[in-house]
Amino acid sequence: MDIKERKKKLRAHMAGVRSSIPEAVRQAEALAACLRAEREVLGPLRARKGAPLTVFSYLSFRDEPDTTPLLRSCRDRGDRIVVPRVARDGRMTLHLVNGTQDLTEGTWGIPEPSERVPVWPVSRYGELDLVLVPGLAFDGFGGRIGYGGGYYDRFMSVLEGAHRAVPGESPRVVKAALTYRELIVEEPLPMEEHDFRLDMLFTASGIIYIEGK
């Protein structure tokens, strides 16, 4: 079985695992993970920077871990929040939002910024301090299985280029995921050359830091 087939089978299996988690458990785990992320990661990042953060995050949908508590915490602390919008042709653009009034229901029912919200240009990707991405499965080596569209792999490639282009010492963006423990596997996930790796996982029971990246 080639790597693409292995990924396809994993997506189907892990989607079933995720949907089998009771809603009350999902909500409790997501909230606890958000609180840990703020206390153990975002708070210290803010303190080191001496200023509010610029945070990119997906907007959760259906049984994905709910990002709302973390984004609300960021907004309360003055952080800038940048979220994605995916067009029908597969392009993903970023948009700075100031609240729920800037959001609408997208093509697939996924919350997204409305068309009137200006695009956050690639020239400003280097300002991002933390990137929170969705996924169906994760491992302890930074591996991730997404939904198969490649949106975030392409975004990460552009993001890394933007950070390298920042004059002086290159700032480092933190790449993370909010996840249920049930979606973390012991064996390394199948990864292709273009797949990016995460720095940490936010879970209800603790932050998992990826070593040796």
C-alpha cells in the first residue's frame, strides 16, 4: 500500500474515532486544552514578546476541537486573530477578524470571514507568532494527517518563506494543533516530503512538545 492509500485509510478510521467521542467529552476536552494552551504557551509567548500576539487559527466545525475558548481568550488579551477562507478553486486566503460580526457561513457550512473582510497579505505572514491547524490524526513526532486538500501544506510553505524574508534574526512561528487525546497515535504517521511538522499539541491533559524538530 502506497503512502497516499495509507493516509486515505487513516483519515477514514480517525474520522470515525473522532465522531465516536461523546459531545460532552469533546467540549470538556477542548475547553481544558484551550485553558492549558493559554496558561502554558500563549501567556509566556506574550510575556517574552512584551506585546500582544498575532495568532492564526482555523474556525472549528462539527466535531473538531472547539477553538472558540482560545480565540476568545486571545481577543480579551488584545491579540490579533487571523483566520482562513477557502475559495471554490482551492485557494486559501487569510483575514484579520475583530469578532463574530466578521464571520459568515461558508460554502461547506464552515465558519469563515465574510467577503467584506480584507485579505491579510502574504507580505504580513511574517508577523504571525502562532499557527493553529486542524487535523484528523497526530503523532508524537510532529506528524499530522489533515483532510487531504493540501491547503495547510501550501500555506506553511508560503509562511516559512515569509519568515525567512524578515530582516535580521528570523522570528520563529509556533506551529500547533488543538486535539483530543484519542486522535494521537503511537506510531509515526505516514508523511510525504511536502508535509509540514508541528511543534506542539494542545490537549486536555497537557501540552505535548515535539522534540528533535
